[in-house]
Amino acid sequence: MIKIWGRNTSSNVQKAMWAVGELGLEHTRLDVGGAFGKNKEAPYLAMNPNGLVPTLEEEDGFLLWESNAIVRYLASKHDKSGVIEPKDLTARGRAGQWMDWQLSVVGPAIFHMFWGLVRTPEADRDLAAIKTSQDKTTACMQIMDAQLAKTQYLAGDSFSYGDIPVGIMAYRYMKLAANRPATPHLDRWYGLISTRKPFIDHVGSVPLT
């Protein structure tokens, strides 16, 4: 049975858990990081020298860190019917593109909005930084909206692992952004992904903390 090390409130852990849920893999998740600590202690650092979550541990001792790498690895190993990994090479390339875009563009954009509104006491919030972050995140969501005007999902007309990392960011955006502009195609897509059981189990039912 695989182990996923990391607290369930981490967006990066949620990526791995959402993929695990879609693939129907037997697993154990262990709380590490945040209020649980342990991620800077020697046993965990021996598995993941970055001290970050998640870390995948397999029964044979194989270890893998970096959330998107974990998602792609699990799909490559276990997804024989294209549940989350596109069989078409071009669609697979697009799925990987959106996954990496989440890391390089959306994640940094939403950071200050999330941190300011969720993890900072109201009296200490930097409202200017939160506003800038919301504006940057909104621009990202509009890029997604434009793509979703052309395709049902981000990599094409079927759900894929390309929808997972950005889906978690969209969830946070929908929860936190005030006075959002109209994004009808994004809203349609979000309606689809947010009703998937693995999303509900590992993202939608987990409080933002």
C-alpha cells in the first residue's frame, strides 16, 4: 500500500490525494507539516531533503517528492485506461503544460491572497498585497476561461491530470476572491470538476486553513 506523507490542507498534498482518488489506489495518508510538524525532523528529511509535502512512499521503499511529479508517476504506473493520463500524446502534453503553469504562474499569483485572507489575522493583513494577488489570480482565471471556451477540460474534451492542480487553485479563488468578473466557461468547468468524488473528498470538504 502506498503512503502519502503530508497534511490534507496542503494544496500540494491535495493534488496527490485527488489523483489517488481518481485512480482508486489503496493508500495511507500521514499528517506531516503545518501544525503537525515533523517535516523538518531527520526521519522525514531522509525521505525528502526539502522538508516539504507531499512525499510518496511505496512498499518497496521507492520515494518521490514534488506534487506534480507524484501525480504523473502514479498515473503512468497505474492508469491503464486513461482515467487521468491522456492516451493522446498532444493532449498529454497540454495536460502537463497546465500542471506546470499552475506551479510557475497561478501558485505565485494566489499566494498573498490566500495567505492574507486565510492565515493572517484581520488586523495584520496587507490589503494592497491581497488586492494585487487577487488581480493577478483573476488574470490567470481569465486565461483558463479563454481556453475553456474552446475545450470541455483544459487538455481537451476529457478530464485529465491537467485539471487537478489548477482545479485546486480555482477552488481557492472561488472561495476567496471578492467581486469576481464573469468567467462563464471557467464556471462551467468548475461545476464539472467540483462534483467529482475525489475532489469532494480531498479538496472541497477540507477547510481552508
